[in-house]
Amino acid sequence: MKERVQKFGRFLSGMVMPNIGAFIAWGLIAALFIPDGWLGKWGPAETINTMVGPMLSYLLPILIGYTGGKAVGGQKGAVAGALATLGAIASTTSTMFIGAMICGPLGGWCIKKFDEKMEGHIPAGFEMVVNNFSVGIIGGILAVLSIFVIGPACVFLTGILEKGVGLLVNNGLLPLTAVLVEPAKVLFLNNAINHGVFTPIGTAEALEAGKSILFMIESNPGPGLGLLLAYCVAGRGETRSSAGAAAFIQFVGGIHEIYFPYVLMNPIVILGPMVGNIAGIFTLSALGGGLVAAASPGSIIAEMLMTPRGGYFANIAGIAVAAVVSFLISAFLLKFFGKDADLEAAKQQVAASKAASKGQSAPAASTGVSVNAKDVRKIVFACDAGMGSSAMGATMVRNKLKDAGITDIEVIHYPVSEIPGDCQIVVTHHELSGRAAERAPQARIIPIKNFMGAPEYDVLVKELLEARKGGTAPETPAVSAPAAEIKEEPAAAAQTLLERKNIVLGCAPVTPEEAIRACGRLMVESGYVDDGYIQGMLDREASFSVAIGSHVAIPHGTNDVKPLIKRTGIVVMTYPDGIDWNGDRVKLVIGIAAKGDEHLEILGRVVAIASTEEDTDALVAGADAGNLFNKLNGLE
């Protein structure tokens, strides 16, 4: 039951979260340019304010429907979902967020089922005609259906939800929602609740009232801040020393997940944030607090940016009261009921919960079937896109096998969705191990935490070497040249992939998203990709981190955006002070756009010069553009 709820919650939030930027843009424009806004009396404000209504009524619901359709039926499903959503919008003057959450996936599902039925039945040369007309016809039918069925049904449902929220507010019961919200956050259902429920209803409420308290129920950073400060005072050992930095990251950076391990170490302390949030919501209700749009992430900075004029006292009071109450209760509980706990074990438990909330597998030991090491002839490295991290891991193991004198094993890399059925071992990131096991049930799955320098590599090579010592190894390799072999020569071909102008040194620390966008802009400017590839890079990071260990990250797009690659190219950026990449440290960022395997030569050289954290740190600290250009292009 829990897994079904998580899956449904992921799907709801997955339609809204990619479009949070648009919600924030709407909130900022509304806060500034509506008649009562900060700049409402400014001359052009009236003209700018004409965007507020269309953005809310058309843009945001269509974006949600488009995203939901794409999640189910790909690009064609996205178009059909957008068309269906437009029909729901046309049926009423109400804001059609719930309709978009229904119409989008419905459009994607219809396209997906149509494609399944037509597979193998479309005459050669007519694929484009069938594809385009199928989207147009199905999308048009759904748009008409939405006007007469889905739209009116959603108006009825929205009315019930709004009345329910109004009932809670009018009877002073809204604070009780914290009883559900705080435990749900630790189970990683926070995005589902916030963006799947509160954001759509709160946006409609903000249109009428200029603000909504619903935006602050989940995003309020006060409860988490109070808990972490309590650990600073009443915690023990490592938890006490680490809680201060965690409090700063949670409060200023808005990364609420950072306090989840502290709850899991002593589950009774969940009462602190829970009661703190209740007190905060009560304060906000009494003082008339609220935001003009969703605050994402839930940091004090985002909360203040989304606060309407005249609302700062109420919102700051709501955050402060939540923090103080959470601190007092959490400190009391830690002092009298707290126990010594393993912070690292709690972090691993959080990682497992987060992986489960994303439908992924948690870290585990080798899984799958038992495989005799003597019989291993093909090892596959699998990552999400099969473009970078798996290629680098394959190169490392291939080199280790060669050094050990093992030449009869083919080591190749593939996307996890395309693992060949004749392999005996699959090495993949632990978050992908479940998908790998489904794709290759015949293989032994070796989950790892990073593709660069994983300790499992040496264990695997040692196991294979000992197995061959006990038997007779073939006199000649079973394959003369693996398909993914990274050749050392000729270097000239690689030179065109990494141009000197695309090596940027000494960058100031930024967020992972900003680093990815910077790589993407370089790629666009160099003519490697179209603009849309950048979003594919961000989508890739959202689904699976491109930080691969050894202080290296390799941003690249998803399989969906490969058609946007004009030619293969690589860009390199160094961050001497390091980037906090969702818990990993990154100093060398290598952006990849690859049509084929031409980029593997350069990635092979990255493996050679940055296989450990120490190697990468030394490389970045002493790097100059000419030196990196020569090393990565094989000129020295």
C-alpha cells in the first residue's frame, strides 16, 4: 500500500515539479504588477498585469498536461495531453490544474496504446504521416471529450476540495494537516503533497486573495531548523557536531531532506517538527500569512521572495514560531528520550527511502542469479543513458582486467534499458540495480555507488583472476576487439571534440543546475546541440545524478533529446572550490553531447588522469587550458 501511495504521489508531483519555474514566474509577476502589487502603480504595470490571468488559466495547466502526457506517452503523448488539457480549460472559467493532471496522462496513455496496436502494421514510408495524424485525431477527440466530460467533472471535484480547505480554515483546523505532512516528508512524500495537492489549490486561492497559506504548510523551513538546532544543543557525538552545518543548509538552501536522518536516528523527535508546524500554521492563520506562489525550494530566501507586500511580519512570525516550538520540544525529547545512534546508518536509511520514493532500488549487495566466474565472457556496465558514466566504469575495469592478464572477457557499456541478454555480469549504480535485474534476469547484478574507482572493481577482478587460476583460460581472446574499446590513436579525431575555447577554468561554486546549464550553453554556442538539449541534461540529473565519484560529474542529456545533438562535442569546466552536488563533491565537470562513440577516447583519458579524488584535485588545482587540452586530446 505504501509503495502504491508513493508511486501515485511521485506521478502527481512529477507533473508539477518540472514546471515550478513557471509557477514562480507567475507568482513574481503577480506580486509585482497586480494593482495592489509592489509596482502596481508603475506606468507599464497595467500592461504587464495582462499576463497574469492567461498564465494561470492557460500556460500553467497546459504545461502540466504536456508534462503528464510526456511521462506516459513520450513526445507524442505530451502533445495529445496538451490538446486534451485545452479542452478542459475551455469548458470553464475555473483554473484547471486538476483537469490537466487527468487530461495529460490520459492523452499520453491513448497515444501509447495506439502505437502499441499499430506497431509492425505501418507501411514503410508512412510512419510520419501516421504519427502526426494519430496525434492530431486522438488529441482532438480528447479535447472535445474534455469540454463535455472531464472539465465539468473537475469543476465539481475542485469545488469539493476548495470547500474542504475552506472548512479547515474557517474552523481553525488547518494546523492539524501538519500531523500528516511532517511524517510524510520523512517518507519522501513531501513533493507529492506539496506540489500535487497544495500548489494547485493554493494557486487558485492566490488568484482570488493575492496569497495562500497552503504554500507554507510543507515548505516552512522553521520546523526542520528547530529540530537541527536542538541536536546542536542536546545531541551527542557526530550528530551534535554536524547539526549546525545541516541547519544552515536546510534553512538557507531549502534542502529539507538533510534533517530526515536526524529524525530516523530518534523517531520520537518527529513530534518536534510536527507540533512546531502546527504552531507555525496557527500563527500564519491568525496573522493572515501566506505566499503569492509556491516557494521551491523551501528556503527562507524563497519564502521571502514569494511573500506579498505587507505580509513579511506574518510569514516571519510563522516561521519563527515553528522553529522555536520545534526546538523546545525536540531538545526536551533528545535530553530525556534520545539515544546514541549511527548517523551514517540513518543516512543510508534515508537513501533507501528516497530511492523507494523514486521507484528505484536501494544500495544492495550483488543481486540476481549466481554466476560461475569461470564462465564469465561478457561484462556490461549500465547507466541511465549509456553515454558517459558507464563508459568510464567499463574502461576502468577493462584496464584492470588487462593488467591482471585476463583477455577473454568483453567489457562493454549500454543504457540500462538496452542490456544485452547474453551477458553474465551487469555492473550498475545501486539506484538502477532493480531495473537492471528486470532487463537481465540471467545475469548477476553488481550495484555500485559510483562509476569512478568503485572498490567493487578490484573485488570483481580478483574473483575472476582466482577462478581462472583454478581452470584453463583460453589461449586467445574470445573477442579480438570489444565494441566499446577506447583506442589511444589516432588523437586527431578527438581534437575536434574538445576545443580549447570549451575549457573553462577556475569557475566559482554554483549549484548543480547552474553548472549543467553552463555546460549546455557552451555546447549550444559551439554548435554541438540545439537549445532543447539543456533541458534534457537537467532531466537526466533529476532522474539520476551525473556525479560519478572522484570529484567528477559528466552532465549529458537523456535518450529523448539525442535527436537534438548536431555533432559530438565535449566541454570541460573546473571548480577549484568544489560544488556540493547533492551530497557529492565535484571539481571537474565534463559536459557531453555524443551522437556515436567518438567521445569515448576522451573519457578514457579522463579515467587515466582523474581516477581518484586526489588525482582530480591535483589536476584541477594545477590546470591550465593548454595542459588540459593536450592531456584530454592525447597530445602528451
